[in-house]
Amino acid sequence: MAGSSGFAAIRSALAIPDYRNYTVGNLCSHFGTWVQRVSVQWLTWELTGSGTWLGIVAFADLFPTVVLAPLAGAFADRVDRLKAIRITQFLALAQAAALAALTFAGLITIESLVVLTIFHGTVMALNQPLRFTVVPSLVPRENLSAAIAISSLSFNSARIAGPALAGIIIVNWGVAPAFAFNAASYMIYIVALFMIRNFRSERRGPPSPLGHIPREIMEGYRYAMDHPGIGRLIIVMSVIAVFGRPFNELLAGFADDVFQRGAEALAMLTSTLGVGGLAGGYWLAQRGTVA
């Protein structure tokens, strides 16, 4: 069945109740995530005034994904995915609540921030493969391209507006309420996950024994790198990740030390990163089915 295109493709995907509810919850979660990302960066700068510590905290958040992502993919193939993603969101909620409580109490230190950030990175490493399975499990194939693009739009919309909101919260009330805001956004997302009624499993047959996981991981790497489209995209994204993205983790230092504009400038600089992604996601959402 051919998929529709333009605004019809977007309307068709959002007409599916489970996907529509999930998208609302997912959007709220993305807003909270970007508010917390900016707040963690600003808190790190406030505690240390050090670009080195900005790098360490960013490393603590992202490195668990590098280590655990292959195992997390194998994990996602062996569990009830909807139940597992609910659990990871509860854990992420607990991390945001702990950050808020420690910061409100004035007990947060750079060491405790790094520990909580490692915990958050580990939870997100397990969550990522699970989250990628949700949209294909909620919509029929003819709506999949538009649904994925809408999810990209929601992420990049939050990437623009979330940091701006973080700047408003930090400037007027401080970083602790920003962490509390993220905790509240997780609650909305969890409610949306519990509202899902028709979640299709894409698993084909029973999972293989645990001893086969290393072989499955290597097969996945070989398939991805040998694929004429996926392999090249991985190379491009790896180059961007190593040589392009890291400047983002130093924006707090630039905002305060170079431009002397504080959290307001940090929010502005971070928001600009989502503009191109928003434009690209909007264009992709209207393409309909991509052969």
C-alpha cells in the first residue's frame, strides 16, 4: 500500500491514537531532557569554572552508550520492550529527582554530579535501542516514514525550545527547578507509555541463547558496515561525533567566559543547534514513504 505524502502523511500518522499519545509524551520528555542537559552543563561550570570538568561530565554521560549500546541491542531483543522502556524511564525519573533534591539542599558536588551523570548515561544506553523500537511497533509500514520524521521533528523542536526554557528557568529560579522540570516531564512520558494498548512485537521467533550475543553483535557490525547505505552513514556520523559534536559540551564556558552572557547565552547557543534538524525533519515528514 502506498503511503501518502505532504501534510496528509503527517495527519495519517497522528490519526493513530497510540502513536499520537506516545508523541505527546515523547515531546514532553524531549523538552525535559534538553532542559536538564543545559542545566547540567551550567551547573558543572558554576561548580568548577573548568572546561576540563565540562568534558569529563559530557564523557560520563555519553561513554556508557559507546560501551553498552551493542549489549543493549541484544538485551532489547530478549525482553518485553514496552515494559523495559517503562522501567528505564522510571530510573531516569529517579536520577532527575535525585539531582533536583541534592541541588535544592545545596549538597550537590562535582563528584556526585559525575556519579549521577554516569548513572543517567547507563540508563540511556539501555533505553536507546528500546526507544527506537517503539514507533515501528505503533504504526503500519505505510505510515512509518512520516511517523519517524514526526519523532525527529519533536526531538529537534525540543532541541530549540528546551534550551530556551532552561535559560528562563535558570536565570529566574536556578538549576534545581530545571531538574525538577525534567522529572515532571518523565512522569508525563511514563503515563503516555502506560496508555499504549496496541504494541506490536517485531521479534521473529524466540531469542537465541545468551551465549550467542557476541556473535550476534559481530554479525550486526558486519551487516551495518557492508550495507551500501548504512555503512556510509555510520562513517559520516562517526566523523561528526568525534570531530564536530564536542564543541557543544563547551558552550557553557563560551557563554560565560568568552561572551560573558551567562545561562541566557548558553540557552541561545544550544537552541541554534536544533534549527537545521527541525528544517530537515519537517522536509522528511512530508516525503511519505521512502523506497
